[in-house]
Amino acid sequence: MSDLGPLVGEPLALDLVNTRTADGDLLTTPERLHAWLNLQADRFAEARRHLDLTAADLTAVRDLREHAAHALERVRVGARPSAAALEALNQAQRGAPAISELTWNGEAVTATRHRTGTPGERLAAWLAEAVADLLTDPAVTNVRQCEAADCVMLFLPTHPRRRWCSAARCGNRVRVARHYRRHKHA
């Protein structure tokens, strides 16, 4: 997706917002959206299914990402998000309602969560639900932007001293630049 690939491993909502980097958009084609979904497959049930996504579906996901980014930027600092952003997130969830499908496995009743709708509507609904989960989580106020000067990535720190989206990416670049500045005149 990029030379280093997208940043993944944060809450799904942050991973979605982080597909818009300082270098550009990582979701420019349905194929690139599929590639990103494949990276999410271990923790995002809808990504495990082969989705026949169209350019319209890609546009819907990118629009959802923009609304998510706006809402997240406001909520993480304790401010009210726009009504339009919240409505867009709600509308995406309404587009593919979730049901718990009940089955008997021979010993007990099991429930499997499914969404109705087209593949694109289901994907947008799952992503909007992930955004809603993060926006309503008290930890949302802990979301930070990477401290590297040229990075726009967001992350939810697991340690209070974490400053960069990735120690291997931005952290290393910042440390190398600091070392270079210190030893440049020596």
C-alpha cells in the first residue's frame, strides 16, 4: 500500500482513519481497500469474507472515514462533533442492520452476528459500528496524534509515555534526526 504499508493494530476505527496519511490516501481503488481489509481479517469478521466491492462502495467507505475523522478529532478533545458526522455514521449503520442469527449446534443454541444489505453496505455498517464503539469509549480522550513533525497518524497509547504511532517508523526517524543534529558539527 505504501513502502511501509498502512499502520494497523490500533482500534479498527483508528486504522480506518489512518488510511489517510501525510503521503496520501491508501484507499484509492477497490483493490487497495481489499488489501487493507485483508490486513484486518484477524479481528474484523466482515474482512474475512470475499466482498465484491465497487467504486461506489469505495467512495462510501472513504466518505465514512472522513466523517469518522471529523467526529474523532472533536470527541478526543472533549468537544461536540458535528451533527452531520454523527448522522452519517448512524446512516451507515442503518444501511445494513445487524441481526443475531440463532442456530442449534447439537448441544446448545449459538448466535452469529450478520448484517443484511449489499457487500458495500455491510462493510460501511461494520466500520461505522467500530467508529461508534470508539467514540463512546471513555478511552477516546486518550487518542493521540503522532508527535513526529510530518505524521498525521492517530493511536491509542498502551503506555503513557508513547509518543509516536510506531517506534519503528516515526520514533526511529525522530531519534536518527536528533542524533544527526547533535553530531552534525562535531
